Amino acid sequence: MDITRCPKCNKRLIAVTDRGRTELKCPKCDEIDPMKTEAAKWADSPLVPPMRAA
């Protein structure tokens, strides 16, 4: 059994952080908006150049 797929609809599960806990949830069955997840917030952050070692 593949734990990265929803047992109901077979869609790929996404990691969702809620109150400090990260769980795998189905965006379709659990009605999760992928654009409101932590990954979307991280992707929307401004780009900065990497820091160089001194």
C-alpha cells in the first residue's frame, strides 16, 4: 500500500502543517487549498542571494 496516495480517490497527498503538526492530507477529499499551505507561503517569499562563507 502506498501511503503517499489517498485511499479514497488515489490523488497524491500533500504535507499540511497545522498547530505545529505535519500531516499528509488529500487536497480533494480533505478540501485543502494548496495555495494556502506553508509551501505556497515559502514559494511566495522574496528571492535573496545566497550568503557566502567568509
